Amino acid sequence: MKKTNLKHLDLELYEETLDNGLSIYVVPKKNFNNIYVTFTTKFGSNEIEFTTKSKMTKVPLGVAHFLEHKLFEQKDGIDPFTFYNERGCDCNANTNQYKTTYLFSGPNYFEENLNYLIDYVQEPYFTDENVKKEKGIIKQEIKMDLDDPETVMYEKILENCFVNHPMKYPIIGTIKTINEITKEDLYSCYEAFYNPSNMFITITGNVDPNLAIKIIKENQKKKKFKEIKEIKIKKYNEPKEVARQKEVIKLNISIPEFILAYKI
């Protein structure tokens, strides 16, 4: 275990990489009551064309966010929200262009909560039926976003800035691409990007770093993972010019809004 003094913050960082490649970062804060834990994979909405073998795989837009949703559905029928609520803790997840993060926070039941976080993320359960059901939920989320001026502006400014790079697309995908996602797409992305060697855990709060790392080590010793070769992400030839310099969108709002971006 490596220890680094973060002098400007008056904190200490403890880090270790397990044999399976999983990286762990712990920053103890003894004067705090709460504990905050995240489990992250380096897989976001930008990764739509990749390979771990010889052939390039292309998946529909929105797969990373769709995976985030589906990992909250467990085979035993107990979802993480219920598990953590029963222990007086919060839990959530989020996806951006570069990563997907699962998290919980709460002062009690640390070992139980940490093990559960790792286990549910590492035990996917996808069926044709639950994938179909989730499509309806996410399509409703897309429609809600279309009624939110700030979300529309943010997505439009990216679309207008980028010509080729997938940064131009909505993280959540579109109704068309959500309809295209299959159980096989989810498993393909999960096996490529949810390998421990492409993931990391961060822990901060009132916690003993030695205990935290010991719990994670014991958890991972019980599991076997496929060896994944280097993930190759498609490179995009992105020009200096923007796709569109100006766009005016008419929505039902009381105060006009303006957004400006620089492409550097």
C-alpha cells in the first residue's frame, strides 16, 4: 500500500492495485462521521466503437447509461436503493462521456455496504424481458430532457461544436438508438469495460484504510474474471472547425437563454 501526503489539504492518500488490476484509493477523514464510496468503470458514452480482439465493435448510442440502469436490477429482485435505504444510507449512479460511477454514502454498516456495492456491480443480470422494460423507462427520461431548456442547450452546444467525435451525441442516447440496444450489446460492453483492470474504487470519510483495502481484497479473492487484453477505442479525426456556428431554438420559456462554447 502506497501512502501520499496531500499537504495542501492536510490529508493522506492510501492507494493499492490488486492482482486483478482493480485500483483502490482511500482518503481517511477522522473528524467526519460519514463515509462516501464510489466504484467506477472507465466506460462512458464516448466509447461506442472499440475492440478487445481483432474486430471493431460498434454499439448503439446510450449503451453506457443503459448499463448503469440495468445493474440496479438484481436477479434476487432486491434493488440497491432498497438495500441501502434499509441501512439508512444513500446510493446512486451516474454516467458521463468518460466513465460510469456507482456510489453509496452513510456512516454505518461499512463492511456490508462496501461488499454489496462491489457485488451488485460485478453481478450483471440482463434478460430480453428486463431490457425491453428498461427501454420504456429510458425513453420517458429522454422525453423529459427534451422539455428541460438547460439540457437541450447543453446537448445542442456539443452537437454544434463537434463534427465526428461522439462527444456530439447525448449521453443518454436517442429514442431510435435505445430501441436498437440488445441484451447482447450490454453483455459485450460489460465484459469489455467492467473488468477490474478498467475500474477503480475511491473511499473517503471516517474509515480505516487498512480495513477498507482488506475488505475489498477478500471480496475479490472469491471471484474469477476473464483476462481482457488492451481495449482499443476508435480514434476520430476531428477538425478545428465547428459543425454549426449558431443555432436558435424556440421553446416555451419565459426568459430567453444563451449558451456560448469555444472549440479549442
